[in-house]
Amino acid sequence: MNSKNNTEFLIILPHWSTGGGAGFYIQNLIENLESYITVKVSGNYAKDYSQEPIQSNFLNKLGSLSLPVYEGIRPTATLVHFFLSLVRMLSLFVFNHKDLHAIPTAFVFTSSIQAMSVPIAKWFYPSSKIVIAVQEQIDLSRLFGKLILRFLRQSDVVLAITEDWATHARKFGIRTLLVRNQYDGSYAASENNQTPAIESDLLYVGGGAKIKGFDNFESILPELLTRPGLRIICLGHYSKNTLSTLEKIRTIVNSGAELIVIGNVPDIRPYLRGTKLLFLPIGSPHFCRPAIEAGFFSKTFVIPNYDGLDEFSVDNFNCKKYDKFDTKQSLKLIDCMLNSPQNLDQLGQGNLQVALNYQRSDNTSMHQLMKLLIADIN
């Protein structure tokens, strides 16, 4: 049992709403921190995580400084965000940062896209520790990566969600702790079949996001829809344009296959339990929470062979990988997998082992983090 320090508090500024991999990670981070210290939430997404968020114009601006440089983002988009954030940064000096009645022990930022906030927080609150979680795959040796590196080095500690990226960051002298995604051990068992499985042959969960693989999914969808009787379910957020794209493909092909676009759902479990195969055609390397969640249901997945994914995806053990430069190759894998129940079962059992390893993750890193923030913690 952890001994909670009631005399100090920290402020966490989420970069995103609840739901999805990022939202789940933020929720778990808050819950773990709350066992050690009082946690207050502020920023534009604070109301999604707290019933009593801190209302502060300054903190809203601070948490919204955005510089996305993760793999897959266009350089032009990074530049636009950079200049917009520069404007917001200047406006921070207009707001009264003393609207906080007490100085927090630490500020916690939840994504590398908030890296520009680190030096600003240090400037206004020099006595507070600065923590930033990196949930994205960033190459710190590239142009924009070097800029992020300068900001990360001004933090007191960086949290990494994968060992691969933690090792990469340490090579650049960044003080890094590995704080993995966590999963409830009863994730699959808790339903006890109360919610019927929603069956499909292939499940795609990336919505219309390029980084999640929509472009790759779109490129092979016409061919997939020529498979008679194939049932494909699509989850995630879709814009009007991406919905229109899917509808055009469905109309043109007009085959015996079934394409069902559902969108965002509050609970992905019925879909994971009911599918035969999960398709993750991601457009750039990043941690994929659904891959682990599928493992709790002994389901496997197909994914590109990007570097940096071996922590949760091992070819021919818990998944199948295809050449990242040849999305068409995924068609052959999908056909092969769906025609081989034995292969699906074998890889699904391998993915269950991977999922259980994540379930057993301990809180050692969280305790180390709190020792950095609170001097008197045991």
C-alpha cells in the first residue's frame, strides 16, 4: 500500500480527451499518481478527467501549445502548429499565471506534442518539477526531433510507454522512466458473455486517421470487397470525406462482401471477441493498444513491419507482419489467415501471452517517479 502525501499536489494537463489509447493511458496515469499524491487536472480536456478541474486561462493556454513531430505527420502541419503555438506562447504573458493559489509540486504533460510547454512552465514556476509523457514514436535525431529534444531536456523526467523509445531517449541524455500502458486483468473475463459478441471476419479500428492506417486500408478495400461473404467492421472516427470515400468504394465494387461502418464505440470488447482477425495497417510506427486488447480474447492481428514495434508484435508468434512499403502484401496475409483457423488460434494464443505480460506490469517506475518529485517518500 502506498503512503499518500497530502501536503503536496501536482497538476496534470491532458492533451486529449478520454477514450482511445492516449485517453486510457492518461486515466491510468492519474489513478496511479493519486495513490501517492493529490492530483488536480487542468487544461482544455480537464473536464473529461475530473469533476472539479482547475479553471485557469493560463493553464488552458499552457497545455494547448502544440508541436507534433511524431512519425507520419507532414512537415507542413508541424510548421503550422509551431507558428500557432508561438502566438499562443506570447499570449501567455498576458494572462495572470498567479491565478493558482498554491504552487504545485509538479506539472505533468501527457504527450510529446506539448513539449513547447516545458520551458514555459519552468519559466513561470521554477520551483515545480516538470514531467512529460511521450506516447508517440519520435526520432530525436531528425530536424524537428532535435527541437523537441531541446524541450525534453529541460524537463525533470520523461515518461516513455515503450522500452524501445526509452532506450532511444536515453542515448540523447534524457532522464527517462518506462511507464507502460496498463490493462485490467479482468478485461475479457469481466463481461461474462453479458454483451453479445459482434461478429466479423475482419475488424479495422483506425477510423479515418492516416496515422492509424486509413489510406492503407482504403487502398486494399476494393479488393477485399470482392471476397464473397466477407464481413468487415470499421470502428473509429470518420470525417464526412472519409465516410464518402468508403461509400464510393462500396458502391463501385457492389459485391457479396459486407462493409459495416460503425464509428466510435464506448466499448470495443464485443467487437474484439466477435472478430476473427484484427487489421492494423498503421501509417507510421506507434504503440497500438488494440493489439494488446485483442490478446485478452486470444485474437491475433496483421500489422506492417515497422521498426520499434517488437515490444508488442512478434511476427509468427502473436501476429503476422507485412512489408511496410507494400500494403498489397497484407491482402495475401489476410486471405491466408482467414482460411487457416489453426493459424488464427496459434497466433491468438501467442497474443494472449503478450497481453498477460502487460497485465502483470508492476508499479516500480511509478514509485521511482514519485521519489523524484517528493523527497520524503519511502
